[in-house]
Amino acid sequence: MSASPFDLTGPVTLDEKSARLRDGLRARRSVIVAYSGGVDSAYLAWAAYKVLGGAMLAVLADSPSLARSQMRDAIAFAEEEGIPLAIVNTGELEKPEYRRNDATRCFHCKDELFSALERYGKGTPFETIAYGVNVDDQGDYRPGQQAAQQHRVSTPLLEAGLTKSDIRELARRAGLRIWNKPASACLSSRIEFGRPVTPEVLLTVEQGEDALRALGFEQFRVRHHGDIVRIEIAREELHRAMTAEMAQEFTRIFKALGFKYVTLDLEGFRSGSMNAILPVTTLQREPE
């Protein structure tokens, strides 16, 4: 991961960070943006397009770990904003290291992603690959960042000193509808470590989350623990989930998907909750 070319010591205004982002993108001259449609990558793609025009390309990686609803929304946002978009297929599910679903899964996922983008970029005028990691992402266990470092992927948002809330505010100011879009990691992140990642399991998780979305919930996760499903719903929405009627609906939905036991996590939604079971030695170890 490249170091920031800016001095980020001392207080920095959001306008200054935004200017640094634009300057950083301009200095790169041409960029492929690893695009998922989430707030970070969507704002990065939009900003790169505003600065570089046709010298940027958003590339969306398609695989069974990308929910169809997320893919449709990512394509729609790029079309709405006129952002050049390409779609490539990635083969992380073909990798035994990925399928076994240990604590390094995200490393192998990002390694496949950046390898695919490198292959796509060969023979094109695009000089740099960038992705949407931000300052807040430095505080969690994210082995995918090790893959980014190994592939020398550019990090414009991080280098500009932008946090997640900064990015949402800049997107709001720009009138982008994704400014308050709920966070959404890949479907594989919903599967307990050690349980193999398969297309069937990914589809079960996706169908469960589609059902929760249809019930009107906005921020949630369906965590797959084999026979047990653990449903995480944002705390501000938990009151809707904690009724006898909704319990009955959850039971109907998830038993139909093959789960024997249906549980509601009373701590509510929190990003990266699967990491809580990992030992400290794992969290400190870099992927091999």
C-alpha cells in the first residue's frame, strides 16, 4: 500500500481532504477503479470520473459471492452518473485456499480480484489500479489489504485521509444517492470460518438477505453457522424484529432455506462480527 504523499498531521478540513483526493487522482493520469457499488468504491469511481473523464474505468468483479441485488445497484449507479464500467468474472471459488474459508479468505479473494484487474488492464492505456480502502478500514482485521500491498494497488481515499463518514458526507454534498447506502461486504463474509464456501451456501445467504430486505429491514446480515442461522439487524431496527409475529416470519423463511435453528442476535448488526471468534495470534499474523 503506497504511503500518503500528503502531510496529514494536524487538523485537516473535509474540503482540504477532497482537494487532496482530486490532486492524487490527477497525478495518476489514468486509473482502473476496483468497483463494487458500495459507498467507498462508488464515490471513488465518481470522483475519478470527474477528474479524469475517459481516462478512468470502473471494473466490477462478478462471482457467486456478489449478491445479484448489489450487482444490479452497482450497474445502475454507474449508468446514472455516466461512469465508464466494465464487468469481469473472477474465479475465487476455484481456489481451494478461498473455499476452505479460514481467516485468510479475504486475502485470496482480493488476490484473485487484483490479478483479474491486472490481466484486464494489460494492453490498455490504464496505468494504475485503485480501490476504495479508507482510514477507518485500518482498525479492523482485513487481510485483503495485504493482497492490495502485494499487487501495489493505489489507495486514493486513504492517502487523502478520508474516513467513512467523510466519504458519506462528500457523497451527500455531491447529490449521490449512495451516500447513505448500508455497508455490504461480500456474501462469503456471512459464513462461519471453517465452513467451506460453496455456491449453494452463498445462494442460501443471498436468499435470506433478500427476504429480510423484502420485509423492510435496511441494515442486516444473515450469518451462516451450518444448521443455525444468526440474524443480525441494526439496533435501531431491532424493535421491529423482536415481536412474536416477526419471529414466526423469520422461522418460516429460514427453515424453508434449510436451517434447523433460527436465531436473532440481540447485539444487533456489527460489521466484521465473525472476526470476534478469531484468536489474537491470527489477527496479528499476515497471510502467507
